[in-house]
Amino acid sequence: MKHGITYLCIILFLSILFSCEGKTIYHYYLDKAESLLQEYPDSALKYLDSIPSPELLSKKQFHQYYLLRVQGKNKNRQDISKDTILLDICGYYDESDPEKASIIYLYSGKILQQQHRYKDALLKYLEAEKSCNKLDRKRSGVIQHAIGNLLFLLRHNEEAKERLFNALSDFHESQDVINEVTVLNLIGNCYIVENKIDSAYSYYESCIELLDQLGKHQYTSILLSNIALGYSVAGEMSKSHLYLEKALNKADKNIDKARINYNLANLNKDNEEKFYHYINSAIYLVRDEVAPLFKSSLYFALFEYEDKKENIPLALDYHKNMSLIKKNFLIINMSHL
């Protein structure tokens, strides 16, 4: 009897010991992920992946885990549209922790936006905004930027610019130059849509000046591409071509170079040699990239080009390639359902 009680006590002691140790390890992983999130989101995700059964965490740790996971994936430009567990957490911290509640509403909005549920996403962003007066200027700027960006997508330009100017003020005050550049670029895009080219260029040029100060020259490729787009809209194709070439020289990623080549091909449809040069360069650059929709767009451009020339066999060949890429893309996505 005594041996049985002793054995039971040992088992209980070890259970408590390992339970406490497990919580300590999980707490360490969560804290480590949080500390790495801003600068090293990929490393933050690795720590989160070290937690084998997040559903066994305490409610507080569970909420922290999923918020960090969605933030990390978003910062790594990964799809978060299926991370809907975060939507169930909305409202849990409204009274107890307004700052955390604001962050959860913000990322819930990002999830819904990726699902193309724009009105629902906007409602989440507006919930996030309610705590702006309790947040630091940078966090406030992030929320204003999210609202402005969504309004821009919905083509509510005036309301979008109002939010973006608020974000610009917040980022300038918090000395967050990178986000300043992002907002200046989007304000420029707003003016492009309104066909106010000169106003757009002034904001793009401000972006380039800030990036030059930071030594972030690779980002100037995007801005130069936007200037090229503006000239294209204005009908000044030679200037558009010039700025796309400048953008191409600044781009460092193959996918970005491919997109610029694609735009150059579209500008040179009247010059067969140049058209083929740019479109084939784009195809070559993305040969190892996972970009099925973009790849299919390249073959569609070739299909249209040959079809217009009534070169039917070659046109059908390009259409076959395009269809095959789309088919493989659908098969891969259906396999994850």
C-alpha cells in the first residue's frame, strides 16, 4: 500500500514537473518569436513551429500564438486568408487590452481583405482605429495606411488620400522612413488614377529622395515603374519606355525583372524584334519561380500576338501552354482543400 502511494506521488510530481517545464518552454518560444517578429519574421515563425500542439496552450498563450503566426506570415508575404481562427479572437481584448485588440482587428482585416471581402475588412480596420488615441504614432499610421490602401482598391480616392495623409503624418512623427516611402508611393498612385500625373510624380520623386538617403536603391525600381505607368497613361510611350529601362537596371529579383520586361513587351508590340526579346526574357526569368498566374499571362500575351498575325498553329501552341499552367495551378490548389 505504501509503495503504491509512493509510486502515485512520484507520478504526480513528475507530471507537474514536466507540465511546468512545458509551459516554460512554450512561453520561451512565444517570447522569442515576439522579439524577432519585426526584423526577422521568418525566424519568428520557426520558433512558433517548434510548438507541436498549440491547441494545448492556455487561452492567453493560444491567442498570442495565432496573432504572432498571422503577423509573421503576413510580414513574410505568405497567404493568411485561411487563418480565420484569429477572427474568433476579435473582441476578446476590447476592454482589458485595447492595444492588443487593435492589432487583432487590424490583422483580421488583412485576412478578410485577402479573401476579397473588402467591406468586412474595412469594418475590422475601423474597429482597430477606435484605439488609435491609445496607440503610439507608428501603430496608428499602420492602421491609417491599411484603411487608405483598401479605400484606394475600392476606388474611393478622396477618402483614401485623407487616410494616407494621416498615415504619412504618423510615420513622419515616429521617424519611420520606410513606411513613409510606402505611403508616399500609394498617394502617388491615387493621383495616377485621377490622371494628375504631375502631382503623382512629385510624390514618387519624394520617395526616391528618401530611399537614396537610406541607401535602399532596390526599391527605386518600383517607383520608376510607377513613373513609367504614368507616362504610359499620358500617352508618352517613349518616356514610359525610358523609365522602365531605368527600373529594370535597379531591380534585383527575377520576378520583378520579369514583370518589367512584360511591361516593356506591351509597349513594343509594334516592334516585333523588341516584343519577342522582352517577353522571352520575362519567361526565362520566371522559369524557376512559383508564379503560375503571371506565367500564364506571359503565354496569353504571346497567344494574342500570334493570333493577331493569324499565325494560328503557333498561337494555339501558346494557348496550350497557358492552359496547362492554369490547369496545374488548379490541381495544386484543389489538393490543399
